[in-house]
Amino acid sequence: MELRDAGVLVTGAGGGLGRPLVEGLLAAGARVVVSGRTAPQIDGTHAVAADLRLPGEPERLVEEAVAHLGRLDGLVHAAGVVAFGKGVDADDDLLDELFLADAIGPIRLLRAAVPHLREGNDAFAAVVTAVVAEKPQAGMAPYSAAKAALSSFVTALAREERSRVRVLDVRPPHTETGLATRPVAGSAPKLPQGLEPRAVADRILRGITEGERELPSEAFAQT
């Protein structure tokens, strides 16, 4: 795929992985709309604040992106939250937070974006789930479940849209984005050294431009 002049929406753009993804897209000549709960300030982009947990916000974000870009050729979803602790200790508020942020909100975003992507040029949607979608982790049961739900939706959507929109499930191993230091509940256990975010972002962008249709955790083995 040629990214030059492609109109791309990036969520979670101010985060540890989102920002290098945006920088890579800009370097490739893409026109980029960036989003987060607060509007990220990144030179060369158009910023929109949106809280994907809230009904109507994913749809509004997509409409604003299309209005600014003129069309939508790509979506990169790199937003989310994490929590730590035993699954049976997760209360209803925490379950709601995790599933709204990590599953329902992104699904609503895809539902809103795909009709526009179908009209774009060699369109794609790259959705960052996580390695826990493949290998659920003790001490992260609700988070693992939310990411697995999103991964399942993305995988099925990819099959449904195969001839129209390339939908990639991106499942990198632990990456040093800083997300683990900002959990919505609990405290992170001692984690091994994660991957470098820019290297992960470069691998994702390579997967997009080279026409890959899935980036499982092993795709990042040499990152």
C-alpha cells in the first residue's frame, strides 16, 4: 500500500505507541487526524478529542476525521486501558471500564469507520489488541478478556471485509509504552523488559504497507 496522501485516523495518538505510529505515517506522506481523550498536539496533524467509552463518540470522531480528510483510507487504533488484580476481585465498575475502553468502544469505532473505508483507496484498519488476546495472563483476567473480545471481532470482521477493507489484528508482546504504570486498577507485577515502541510502530507500518493481514505476537520476534 502507498501511504503518501492517504487519509488516516489514529486513536490513542498521544500514547507511547500511538505517537511513533503517527510520526511514521507523517514521514510516509500520510495526512493524519489524531485523537485521544484530550486532543494530542502533534505537528502536522489535525487533532480531535474523543472518549471512545461513550456512546456516540466513536461515530462523531469518524465523521470529523472524514470531514477534515475528505475521505478515509486508513484507521489505526492504538488506544486502551489496563488493570491488574485477581479476576474475582474486579467489581462491576472496573469491568465496565475495561470492556468499554478495550472492546465496545473500538468495535463501535470500526462499525462507524468501515463504510467510509470501503470508499477509500486500498483501505485498511489496523487494530492494536495485545498478546493477552492470544495468551491470557493471571492477574489480568478482565483485561485479557476484553482484548480477546476485540481480537475476535477484528478477526471475524477481516473475513467479512476481505475483498473491500484490509483489517489487521495487531498483537504485539509487552511494549514499553508506559501503559502499565497507569492502570485503572491494581499495580503491575514485575514485568520483563518490553519491546521498544518505535520498533513496534515500524513493524506495524511495514505490515500495513506490505499488505499483511495479521500481525500476531510472533511477527514481532525480531523487533
